Amino acid sequence: MALAILHWESADSRNYRFRIDIGTNTCYRFKIGRHVVERAGIRWVDAVSRTTPFRQKQKLTFLGDSEEEVSLPKSYFDEQHCYVQLFSAKDMKGTSPAVSRVIKIPAAMQRINNERFSLPPASITMSTTAFHPVRKISHDEQYLSQQSSIEDILGSLVRAVLPAAINVLNPGSSGSSGSSSGSSGSGSAPAADTTTLLTSLLGAVLRTVAPNIPGFSAAHSMSTPQADDNRFSRPFIFGIDDALLASLAGPIIQQGIQVIPQLINAANQHKLQTLQANNQLMTTLAGDVQRRLMLQQLLQHQPAAGATPNIDPAVLAALLTQLQNAPAAAPAPAAAPAPSPAPAAAASLSLHTNGKAYTLSNNVVLTFESLKPIVVNGKEVLLIKQSARTIFRVKLHVASNPATPLPKAIYTFYFKDAATRQLLFEKTFKQKDIRANTAIDFEFLQDELLHLPLHKKIEVFAEMRWRTRSNREYKAIGSTPVILVENYFVQEQGVAVSPEKELTDMKVYRAFWNKIWQSPSLGKSKSLWELNADLRYTVSLSAEHAANGATDTKMALDPKDPESLTDTTSGRMKAGIELSMAELNKLLGNWDNNTPLNDEMLAAIRNPAFAADNLSEMIYNIKLKGRTYEQGMVWIVPVFRLFEITLAQVGALTPEGYVQEVTPMKVKFPLPVSARILGLKSANQ
């Protein structure tokens, strides 16, 4: 029977390998093209760039076994010409043709080398380096990518509308307020013209929120320098002219433009209260667990049914004392009373104000001033050196400039981990005679920030609370993201600058070898075993641990056939390895003229952000089979290349303790780029 069946098999450094089955046909060839078209109900490769000559089948068909493995050079494929189809025939003239389905080879496969059944000679030797034993970790412990949260979107929204809000409160301060929360001089304030202001505000909101809305993308502006009055010379949002956008949405925004400061305060309040609610929830759960354990201890001392009560008074007194000292569960926040009709504001209950409800102000905005961000990986980031004293300069923006200063106010600073949203540090200042539109310095000593994590994004909140002459209590909240560093930090990750290296000596590199499957012991019940499973393998980096970690293989298996002579393991497999950056640093000595990084440089690379950026995984169909007396195993070994990384050495600091000058230096560091899948089978029992 004429057949043309094509399956992807594997890849090495030069070739792609396929399994083909052409049945009783004796000749075959491949066509590689750019597109796929459908004619007469059959999908054909189109825009053919290469057609191989007919080849003669090497393997003779025996008892229905007509499969054969063939190779095609990787040079036949590129990013566009990546579709391949198999054609078979009875002879070289194309008699009795058959055609296979079309297979697409992703461009990324050109960098993959996953030859399965051969172990090449050792490419590096490092017998003098000792690696830590592999630790076992769960799939939940291995870092996975996270989606953007509502707090991230709100933070972007606040940074987008903050310049417009400052201009609304104090039009005369356009361009003079310096750097503000999170924006740090990223653009001048909008012009005083109302139409321009509305357009700028709405445009900033849409451009900021659009990337986080699935299915939406902001169109780029089109310009023609020859005609300044051309309609296409103005920027577009979602394909709508800014002027038209302003005319449509202007009346709506004009009615609520005065609540822009309240929008900023509400967004910051939401982010801060999310943090506080999480902390309160953990405290409540801990208190409930503690009380439950103490009650269990009390029940254990109760006599059995019908027995004479015999309670130790000392034990009972100790338990009662513990129960009295245990923290009570915090009540749910009560709904804030409705505000008076005078200022349109929303009331919210702060968990750090002794139960007092502070109303969010609708005419006050707090900003962080004099920020000096530095570009890191293409983004502006405020860097603070941990070993220096730090000053946060906070400015109070008010719509009208009062003649007399505010008698007193309380400023509370919260340092929150942007990833885990946990409270790291809190400090309160009491200030007197606060003047509007004037910056105030708040100093943090070196010892106060030493316990904060390095190289992690931290959100700093400044909450101001005050009481008016009418005894009403208000608050405003500002925020800015910061990163604490020491002498070095990663400024940019470059490209690979070395050929691939494989850790082929298992005795030396056992910490990098991960056995994900082993054939079962069949005894006399079965005569054959077979593995046919789709593997999902994750390779991640760890900044905290000194040893590599391997996850146990999780399998979702298909039902087995009890009547078959073959014990077939089929379904899905999931495994992975977590590579310690400290262990990776030891590999540097295997490339010429490279030595491991010193502790300070390695500490800069060992940060969660760098680890998260280098998470990768692969999906591959593994097939292996053998007889009952043969032992089969599947191992996975990562393949590495050296990458160029730009480290920045901290130089001069601003008077506030912000990093102002850095000296870049290029270092090299090994990172995984692919994986070698080894299907091994013993020759005897």
C-alpha cells in the first residue's frame, strides 16, 4: 500500500531528523515552502523554495514495519520557508504518488540540539570543581511567569495622569515641579489649553491601559513632514484622531476633571489597602490556628466519658493565659459614613489609623520630587544604594495656595515588595507647619534599610493624614517604585558570545543531569516496554539557593491494555530543573580566558528579576522502547552558552542617596539555551 507519513523526530547541530513511512512505495522526496494552500481537500506546501531529488528507500518492508529515519539539513529552512511535506512514489518518475500532511518547523528549532540516542565525547572537563548535591523541589516551588495584576495597571495609570493632575491643581507650576512619582521627568506637563489638556490626559490613560487589555493595540502616529497641516500628522489612538477624541470625550472629562487628584489617591489607596488586607488576613489566620491548637490541648486533658474529672489547675491556668494574650480576630472594615455634599470624595477605612476613617482628598496630591532614575534594561528605574542614608522629598500639591500653613500632619511611609505585596518596612513622621506646594525632606538612616532585599522592585508609599479646622480628617497618598543596590547591579543582558557547551561527564556534572523516567520492572508478565509521552520540561534559575533543584516527574497516563504483551507508558509528562546561579558561576572556568565572578559581581546577577527573565521550557514527544531484559532511562542535560552581561558599578550619589553615576563593565555568564534529551537503553539485564 502506498503511504506518505511524516513525523518530526529530533534535531542535532546540523540536521533535522524525521520518521517516514511510505509503505510499499520505494522512492520519496521533500518539498519545502513558505505557505500552505488547500486544493481538492488536501493541504499542499506552496511557494516552494527547495525540492529534494527522489531518494531510494533504504529499509525493506518486513511484516508491516516500513518506518525509516531520514535527515534534512537545517540550511534548507529559515523563518519564512519553514513548511515541509513528504511525497512518495513507486519509482523515480513519480508513479503512484502519495502525499503526507504538512509540518511546520519553528525558526527557534534551528537553535535546538536534542539528539536522543547518542552521547558525544566530553566537550569540557572540570574535575577540580565540586558541585552541591541536587535538592528535590516541588513544581509549586519552581518559579513560573506571572500575569500583570490590577495593582500594576493602577500604578501605570497613576504615572500616566500624574503630570496632568499637577497641572490641574497648580497650572503655574507646569514644568517646574521636577520629577514626580514614578515619572521622574519623563515628560513636561500638558499645556494650559483645555482641549490639549483633555486630549493629553485621555491619550495617556488609553496608551497606558491599552497594553493590558486583550485584543487592543494602540496605533502608531503617522506624519508627513512636507505638510504640517495634514490630518495624519497628529497622533492617533485606536485609529481615532486626538482632536476628534477630545471633542467626543471632552465634555465627559470636564465634568469630572476636578476629581483627578482623588483618582490618583484612590488608586494608591487600593494598592496600599490590598497589602494591608493581606497582612491582616495572615494575622487573623495565625491567631485562629493558635487558638485552635490551645483548645485541642485543653480537650486532651479532659477525662474520658464516665471518668472523674481531673484537670490540672496549673495547665488550665496556663492555657487561659495564652488565650487571653492571643490576638483577637480583626473585624471586617465597616462601611465609611457618607461624606457631606461639600467635597465630592470617597471615604475609606485605613487599617493603620486606629480605626479612624480618613476621607480621600480630592484637591491634594503627593509626589516624590528630585528623583534621578537610571536606564536599566531599557526602563527608567530609581536606584538607591542600601549602604547610604536616603532622603525622600515629598511635595504637597494643592489647587489653591493657602495663606497659612497646615498646623500639623502625620506622614507614614510604607515599603512594599512589588512582587509578593508584603509589607517590608514602615516609618511614621510628625510634621508641623506644612506649606502647600512645598517639598519636605524625610530621612531614612542606613540601618533602617539594611534588612530590605536587594535588586527587587519595592513600592514606596507616602501617606499624609491631617485634620481640618472643622475637625474632618483627610488623607492623600503618593507612591514611587525603587530598587536597592550595593556596589554592582545588572544594567543590561546581552546576546550569546560563545558556542554551545554540553556537560557530558556525568561524574563531574551529576548536579545538572536529571533523570525523568525509568522503565518498569516487568518480570514475566510482559515481554516488551514502550514509552510514548509528551514531555513539558521547565528550566529556571534560582537566586537564593546554593544547589540545583530537580522536580519529580509528574505523569498523566493513558489507560494501559492488560491484554497486550507490551507495557506501554503513554500520556503527558512534566518535569524540570532549577539551576542555582552559584553553581552556574562555577562553569565559567570551562571557557577559555574566563574565571568565575567574584562575590560582589555574582551578587548583582543573583537577583529574582534576572532569574525570572531567563525562565524557559520545551515540549517534546519522547519515544523509547525495549525488551523485558533491557533497562531504559531518559535523562535531560541542559546545554549552555556564554552571554554578555553589562554590570554597572555604582559611582556618585545624589545628596538624597540616589545612584547618579555608574561605570559599565561587561562580564560573561553561562545560561541554558537548549537541552539534550538522552534515551539510554542497557544492552543486557
